[in-house]
Amino acid sequence: GQECVPSKEGVFFDETYKVVCEPRCWADGTCNDKGSTEPSSAAGTCDASVSPPPPGTGQGGAGRVPMAGGCFTITDRTECCLHSDGRDDPTFSGQECVPSKEGVFFDETYKVVCEPRCWADGTCNDKGSTEPSSAAGTC
């Protein structure tokens, strides 16, 4: 339920996973034992002039914020609709992120609720299923 805070341009909250967005308490250092107890020097601010595409528009990656670690790293279905895949891999790069249906996961083991469009549609060639996912929801 917390707002997401972006990292500063060119800086990551976690260098290993290229994390560019964290909950407010993580950025402020107030998550108790669930994160740092110090405010993060990586925390940036949101540009109020930029807004995500309206839900349900099916708008591709345009207007969405690239998620450097990939769509699958997003753990919230609503947040998923605000991003495109930001990985360097051309199979996924720039694809809109697609949420799974409520109560369903793309991957049950890892509780994945967000994947790039080609994963949801089954068109990632050899990098995913070749069949459309029955778990795919809509924004």
C-alpha cells in the first residue's frame, strides 16, 4: 500500500538486481527489520509531469517506466501496468509488462505476477512458452 519511490537517475537501490523502485519505507529507512534503518542515498523523486498510460489501453512500452531487472521482478499487479521490460535482452527489452490475473501466477513456485508481453502471448520464441499464458490478466 505504500507509494513507490524511484532511484536517482543512473543509481540503483540494489546494484546486483538493478532495482530502480522501492516502497517509501525502504527509501526512508523506516521499514523496521524489513530493510535498511537509514534513509537511502539512492532515493530520487517522481516527475509529476509524467503519468502512466491509462489502464486498459493496451499501450505498449511507450509511456511506461522501464524496469531494469525485468517485468518478472515486479511483485504488484498494479505496479506491473506502469512498466516496460528494461532488460538488455532484445527479446524482452521495451515490451510492456503484463500482470497475471488476480489469484493466479505466471510461475507458482516463485509467485511471479508480472511478465513481458511476449511471455504472456507465447511469442518469446525459445525464451518462454510458445503458447499464450492462461494466467495473463489486463491492466
